[in-house]
Amino acid sequence: MIQTVATKPYADQKPGTSGLRKKVPVFQQAHYLENFVQSIFDSLEGFAGKTLVLGGDGRYYNREAIQKVIRIAAAAGFGRLVIGKGGLLSTPAVSALIRSLGAYGGIILSASHNPGGPEGDFGIKYNIHNGGPAPEKITDAIFARTKTIETYKFEDAPDVNLDAIGETKVGGATVAIVDPVENWAALMRTLFDFDAIRALFASGFRMRFDGMHAITGPYAHAILEGELGSGAGTVVNGTPLPDFGGHHPDPNLTYAKDLYDLLMSPQAPDFGAASDGDGDRNLIIGRGQFITPSDSLAMLAANAQLAPGYSKGLAGVARSMPTSAAPDRVAAKLGIGHYETPTGWKFFGNLLDAGLATLCGEESFGTGSNHIREKDGLWAVLLWLNILAKRRISVADLAREHWRTYGRNYYTRHDFDEIDLAAANGLMNALRGRFASLPGQKFGALTVEAADDFAYHDPVDGSDTEAQGVRVMFHGGSRIVYRLSGTGTVGATLRVYMERYEPPGGDLAQDAQTALADLITLSRSLAEIETRTGRKQPSVVT
């Protein structure tokens, strides 16, 4: 029985960089989630009888939300819903399932790296048939529909048992509950030399993986400890919890400090890694050596051919604008294309679909390839392990070798979280107002070469995207970038990025914060951060 419910629009349902993210109590408002889900389906066409993949990261409200999506999707006319057991699917696993099943699309219930729990964050986003996040033309249509919605429809049916693998019917739709790991793991076996990685672990190589009580725990237990023989205890915090154990599931040096401290200690294993709430980000640390996400992308690109899935070479490398230029130097040496896009994985989709890029990455701990259309945290860990298994070299030695060859892009990101939105916008607008006057100005040893607001012309579909971050570029290749993040749920997050290039033969062994001290100081005064936001220090330093 299909029921029709009268509703009224909510004014705050504009999707951000990766879907709609709000606090859990916001999503628990009457009809709030239902309005958005119905607006997704009202913005699409041609899905009658088709397959929809559905899953989430297990955060608080995940199960209740999945039951609502099932009922609305069944009423809308989808023929088959494929859902991970327990309602669990990592974001990369959703992308892999969409692609392998030839599904119409998928819905991911997650707020990624944001905190969970009853007062924490929740999110929902729609992925299209190629497995990637919906492009702006679709998210714009969804938002437009949320502003006019008057009714939604749902199938009046009992809850589906999410914990039993098998099939059931909800109205005219078949609901299939599947193993959340199996499909993704099968894809990994085609990309990596599991025998070589097993031999690496058998040789005594030791690893620690922090699942952060988030979605990748079951995947890491199954692959690292199960298939690859890394040993019991390799995976810590491996059970997904609705509140992530009260922690912030963001794999950076602030929220994964225990892992960092271990890898910097005398008791350090050879390799450390972590992933985030929904499994699409990664942290890579060797014994005594943290690898920035920008450097990780560059080092993976330089060594990717050692893995079977990339043995024929790379078509190109793409990075988000705030990510350092380190990957560009590798691409230039390999003679392949390199692309600079706005932040947001959806901008990589066209490059991947057109065969222009093979590896992609963002400085926000996201790395991936053309195997799916999302970033993939555990995939990056496996590629690192494959490279280390073939090279039989430490992470620190690999990094030093890389910098001796390509030079080093010293790089850091300072986040100012939950600042007043009006103050944040005022800061950005003030910077934009100085574009004409900044070039030629000297700040100590730094001379401004150019200042602009990054804009992107898509080489595949010809679309243009503007106002993607303020760049202040200096003679010699240094730069400061200011950008407001679209992934938070309270106020605004100001991200400030500093970068300086040191060529081969230069001082390649400095601490990044020391090497960038002059840029860090200038970044604060140039944007008047304390005056405008009241913040003297960043919330997170990466």
C-alpha cells in the first residue's frame, strides 16, 4: 500500500560539497529526511524497475534512515534495492557495487569524517550510475525541488531485517541484503598482488590500522588480518559504533594522534594507517615518517606500476587545487597529463570517465583511482602495501628517495572550525578586494606574483566552476590558499593552506611547520584572521 503524506518545504536543504549534512536532531524533524529523499527521486527519471544501492557508515540514525529510504524508493518505482548487511556499506563499496551491478545509482547515508552520536552529524548524498557523486546540475535540481515539495510517498510496509542476508519484498521492490565487504574485496584482488603482500607480512613486517570505530573496521579485519595475514591485533578500533566511540573519525594528526605517537615511538611497527567515518579517506605513516596526502598521491603515482592493476602505466594524475603540486612533478616526469580541479570528488569523475586520469587525490586525506568514482581509504593503504612489498624499502627511505628525485613541496593545512559564517564570508570578500593591489607587494623575503579566485574549466564537458578558493602566489612557487569548506554542519570552516617548494639538492629534511613559518605568520596577518574571527590559533593543523 502506497501512502501519500502532505508536507512543507524546509529552507535549508541545499547539498554541500558532498551531499546534505546536518546535525542528527535536524534530520529527525518531521518529514525532513523524507522531503529530501523524495526530492532526489523527483529530480531523476527513467529509474522504474532499476536497481538502487543503499548503505551507510553505521553512525547514529543510520538504521532508521535506511528504513525510510527503502519505503520511499519502493513507492517511487525502483525494482531492486541492494543494501549492506546491518545497513553498512563504505562509500567506496557503494561506488563499486553501483558499477559492478550496473545500478541506476545509490544513496549513501554518512557525514564522512564528521562526529556521530545523538547530537552529532548525519548526512545523505546521491551517487549516479558511474558510481560517483551527483554533479551540480543534479544537486541543483534536488535543491530546487526541496523548495517546492508538497507531498512524499512511501510504501506502507514493515521494517526490513537488515541483519539477515537474503531477499525480501517491499511493495513492488525486491530488497537484497548483501555482505558489505565481498564485492569490494573481489575488486581489490584484481588490482593488487595479494601474494606479495602476504609474503611481506610473513617476513616479519608489522602494521597498525586504526579503524576509528568507523566503517572500514570490518573491511580491514577481513582483508588485512584475514586474507593477507597481517596478524591478529593489526586492526584496532575495528567495530563500527553509532558515535564512533565518542571520537572524531577524521584520520588526521589531531584525531589519530595515538597512531601517530605510536609510529614515532621506539615501539613503532613498520607501517601505520587509518581511515575515516565512511571509509573514503586515509592516513599514511611510516616508522618515524608521516606522509602528507599530497606527497602520498605523488609517491603512489611514481610507483603505481608495481601493482597489477596499474602495471600498464597511468593515463594521468588529477589533484584538487589546494593539494600541493608534488603530483604534477611526477606526472611531468612520466610524460602524462596532470589536472587541477576544485575540491570535491565529483570534479574527478569526468576525467576518469574520459580516460584522462588514473589516480586522483585531495589534500584532505582522500586518494583514489579509476577503479571506482569515489576516493577509497583502504585501497590507498593496499597500494602502499603493494609498493612496499615489491620495493622492500621503508616508508621513510621511499620518501627520502622521492624528494631527492623530485624535490619536496613543504605543505601544511590549518583549519579554523565553526567560525561565524558572516565573519568567514567577510574575510574572503576582503581578500578578493585586494586582488588588484597584492601583486608586487613584498612581505619580508616573499614577493606576491599573483592573486586570484580559482576557477575551473572542465576539459570534458566544457562546464565552468568559479570562486573555488583565494590563491596568493609568490615568486619562487610558494603560495597561500584560503577556502571555506562545504563539509561542516555548524558555522563555517576556514581552511588555510601553505606551500613552498624545495628543489632536489636543497634542505629536504626540515619540519614542515618550521619550513613554512614565514608563510604561516603571513597567512594570519594577510587575512586578518584573529581580527575578523576572534581565533588566534587553528583548531586542527595537518
